[in-house]
Amino acid sequence: MNKLLAIASAFVFTVGLVGTSSRADEPLKLNVWPAKAPGDLGPAKQEQWTKMKVTNVTQPTLTVFRPEKAKNTGVAIIVCPGGG
């Protein structure tokens, strides 16, 4: 749980650093791990997307969707869908 809190804190901090330089139509993608994740042995299978899920993710990212400058209140929401 502490790792998740650290990742979420880093995400919120990074969103704050981004400022208003990103336009609303250009989401910013951030790698969760700058290199390999701890304990990563490499991809066992290729990442697969279906209508309901994504499996075999080895390069997790966070995507920042910012509002238009006129609508930017500085509030952030983190959406964390389920998964393991």
C-alpha cells in the first residue's frame, strides 16, 4: 500500500509541475517505472487489449488529461481501475 501511495503522490506532484503547458487535446503519458519495474523478468507474453481488459502489461503508464486553460481549477482526480 505504501508503494501505491508513493506512486499516487508522485503523479499528483508531476501533474502540478506540468502546469498549463499541456493543451487539453494532448494528454501527457508518464511511465510508472523509468526503467524496468522491480522484479520484472521481461514480457512473458505480448500486451493484449480486448473490449473489457488489458493483459500482460509490462510498461504501465499514467495518462494526464488536462482541461482547457479557462476551465482549469487545479483540482486533480486519479482513476485507478481494478487489476493486480
